Amino acid sequence: MAVSHVVVDWGTSSFRLWALDRTGRVLGERRSAQGLTVATTEGFEAVLEDHLAALGIPDGVPVMMCGMVGSRTGWVEAAYIDTPAPLDGLAARAIHVPSRRRLIRILPGVAQRDPAHPDVMRGEETQCLALAVEGFSGLACLPGTHSKWVALKDGVLSGFATFMTGELFQLLRTGSVITHAVDGAGAVAPGAAFGEGVEAAFAAPETATNLWFELRARWLLAGAKPDATLARLSGLLIGLELAGAARRLGALDGAVLIASGPIADLYDEALALAGAGSVSRRNAEACVREGLHAAALNAFHPEGATS
């Protein structure tokens, strides 16, 4: 089948593009490290068109994008829509990007303007759109540098909470009193040290900073190994996140985990240890592509839209 539309997930440090047919089947894809920092210098349209040319995509084929490309420092700012946000309305609120070669639109992010808990997201709402199309209601967990926990009900994104888990992990690992205790550690994997960290932080999140310092004390006094120390640190941070998500959004049971690679295994283990029960797992990349496809159908081919 011919290419119906192109979808792009364009973040701060990465660029992912898929050429799709009307059913969402992938006919071609491109990836690069040409995130916002690079594209600002090279030119957003130049970067996009170079990738389209590499796939032989002709003028006139429309493009739907999401992510930081729609931020204030991106190509064109796509204003946030407010919670509660019906996800089937994302396409209608997509911003038009001027171009003589094709129709280009950028999906908006979502803002939570509650004075007590203000929050923002860009990109995750598109992954959640894939769940909404399938009729899912419940909590979605999207791990990352800034992990998102999202409440969905009947296709509406009713609320969410962001946790700086990944950023804290990097900061504590590289620029704190814990740094020497984890020097030389390899990749974190599920195991005893990780699990102990999850359980300790989930049970007593108010002691988090004390539990972090204990990592240094274990190294100094008991010779704790770097791999075990780093795994425990990861478990402490993820356990703290899960405790916060449960307090803010309710029971974690039945959540959908939208993640790929090693981080998905860590969250799978952590959720089980936190008593989350049945948790289903979805591939993060597939979700963003499916969400973009649903939005593209609504915007460019409404007669064939499924949401």
C-alpha cells in the first residue's frame, strides 16, 4: 500500500519517524540524534525533509508530530490543552506548521493547572492516546527521566503526576556523597539489592533522604559493592515514586506500564514488590507510533478514523 501519512516523535535529543499506510503498518522509518538542540541549528524543516527524501516520500504526504518539537523552544509552539483532556480531541487542537511542501501539524501537550499540583507533559499524552483508542481506563505508568503517572477514564486524561526519578538517579550517582560508593558499577538489573531498596522506600517514603545517605554508610562501614549500591539506589528512587503515585492517584493495581528495555524490567519488578497485582506491559515506541497514527487519521483522513 502507498504511504498515507508520516508520523514523528521529536524530542530534545532524539528524532524518530515512521511512514505509515492507512492501517498503521510501517512502510519505512528513520532515526537520528537530531533532537531540538541539533534541529535548531540545522533547521527543523531541513531535518524533516532530509529524512523524508531518504525514504522517497513525495511532496504532499502529510506529517503528524508530537513531543518537544511543539515546545516553546521547538519548531512551532503547540499550546497545552488542560485537564481533564479528551484524548480524541488532540488532533483537532494540533498546531499547523507553515510549509509549501506538505501539511504538517504538531500535537499539543497537556497541562494540569491545579494550583496545588501544577504539571505539564509533552509526548506522553500521545502514548496514552493509543490506550484510549483501545478503551483502557485506569492508571498508566510511563518511566523515564521524568516519569509520568496518568489517570485515564473513558478516553479522558483526567489527571497526572510527574516524578523526577531518572534525573535524581543521575544527579545522585554522579554529583553527591554517594558517587564514590557507586564508582565502577554496571547496569542496574532486578535482584535482591534493587528489591530491598524498592520495599524500604515504598514502606517509608518520608525517610528517603536518610535511606540515600545510608548507601554511603554501607560502603564505608560494611564495604558494600558498587553494583549492589547502585541497584539499591535505583530501587529506593523507584520505590519512592511508586509511593508517591499511590498517594496522589490511588491504588496501582491494574496499571499499564508503558516502557521498553531494561527500565521496563525494573518497573515490572518494583510494581510487583509494591503489591500492584496485575500490571500489563506495553512497548513505549509502539504506543507513541499508534497514538500518532490515530491522531493522523483524525486530522488527515477523518473518514477512516477509529477514534
